[in-house]
Amino acid sequence: MGIIELLLVAVGLAMDAFAVSLCKGLRMRTIRWGQGIVIAFSFGFFQAAMPLLGWALGLQFEQYITTIDHWIAFVLLAIVGGKMLYDSVTEDPTCPVETVDNLDLKELLLLSIATSIDALAVGITFAFLSTNIFQSITIIGVVTFIICLLGVIIGNHFGNRLQSKAGIVGGAVLILIGLKILLSHLGVINF
């Protein structure tokens, strides 16, 4: 997987966390940089840690499923992307608008884990594709941090209008990358 694909995967994975960051920003009366950095760091850390865990799990099974690894990568990315699309279209697009002064760290931890579960599945595909895991998790973590910090800022200024669109874009990107992996392994496309 090349740098461009890794960047696209990182952006796709970060979209759930971006939507939550928009909500967090919306709930701040005024932008609080310290809280914004904590939110972005938490999401970035878990978005990077989960693929590492998935990669470690994937390596354990790699020898048994090498002949179908491209199908597994496609199915996992299609499921994750499809769920993001479905959630974006069917869920209530509004954030709770009650403003808060303090950041609930327990809630942030749970949200960080919940929004990074899909990254675990992506990490499994990294093992099958022999992707450089340290480069991958660095890119995913940094991209997620930046996107989430921007999400807090944008959420504080614009609110709910961007939330569902982020999930749609993220889901579509993951599905397209999964399709590209499948078609490349099948010899249909060569890039």
C-alpha cells in the first residue's frame, strides 16, 4: 500500500472521530485549545493503536489465508465503509447541543475506543498486504489528530451541518480502497 492509499485510509478512518469532534466543538461555549488537543490526541492515539493490534492479530493467521487475503481486505473495508455510510444516512444527524465547561475524560475514552474499532479490522488487512505498520500507524495517528483538532474548531463555529457528510465521505473512501485492493490482486487493474 502506497503513501497516497495510506493517507486516504487514514482520512477514511478518521471520519467517525471527526464527526464526534464536531460535536465536542459544538458543545464548547468558546474554543478551548487544551481540551481540543486532548480530544484530538485521544482519537489519534486510539486510531493508531487499533491497527497495530489488528496487524499483530493478522500476522498470526497470515500463513493460513494468504491465498484469500485480498478478499478478506475487501470484505473488511467494505463492511466498515458500508456501516459508516449506513450510519451517516440513517442516524440522527444532530449532536447534543447542551454546552459543557469540562471535558469528561471517561466519555472521551469510550468514544475514542468506539470510533477506532474499525481501525482494528483495517490493521488486519495491513498484515495481509505486508504494509509497513509503523509508517501506517504514524500516518493514521497524525492525520486523525489533525482532522479531529480541525473538527473541534469547525464544530465550535459551524455545528451539525458537516457531521453526516463526513461519515459518507469516509465510508465511500474505505469501500473504494477495498475495491482497489481486490481488483489489483485479481489483475483487473495495475496501479
